[in-house]
Amino acid sequence: MANDKNAVVVRGLFDAANLIASRDWQPLAEGVFISKIYETENSSPYAAFLHYLPGASVPNHQHMGLEHILILHGFQIDGEKIYNAGTLVIHSPGTQHHLSAPEGCIALGIWEKPVAFTSDTSS
């Protein structure tokens, strides 16, 4: 990732091995790691890469603002929907769901506002 005073540049988005090796990853959920690209005051808005190990999932959560997710490698399952590499998904504020990645996945996420994790598993 290159930074100058006018831009953040991330190269090699579709090179999964290099992306994993070149980033600083922090735990988000069991088997899911996050690497922030940028964040603003109060963590809103922010962008990050998400790395799901095979079989990992993100628990049920609600979006407080817009969420943009671009699947870079592998696929995610959202309920009965499957999102493959190259898919862009935009969730509206108020959307609630949980995600899984049976074979692992890398995604780019851009959030208008932080998500709120919930105990509701009906989504």
C-alpha cells in the first residue's frame, strides 16, 4: 500500500497470497481477520480487507449505514445467496444478516458507519 498526501493506493487486489502476506491482520471473529485500509474519526466511514479462513463466519450484524463489499477471492454465503469473486454487494442501512465462507474468502469492505453485532440469528 502506498500513501501520499492525496491518495491511498493498494495494488494487487486479486493476488490473494500477496494480499494476505503484505497486510497487518487483526481478529474480528473466530477465523475472520480484518486489515484496515483507512478509518476516519469515530470509525466512520472506513475501509478494510476481510480474510475468512475456510469454514469461518461473521455473526449476525446490522448495518447502520451503507456497506459495499467486493469479493476478491473465494466466495461468501449470505443466507441462501452466494457471492463469488468479482461480485460487488451493497447493503442499505438497516440490513441485517450473517455471512459464512466455507472455503475461505477475501473481501474488500467499505462502510459508511460501523456495524452493530446482534444476538438475533433469524436473518
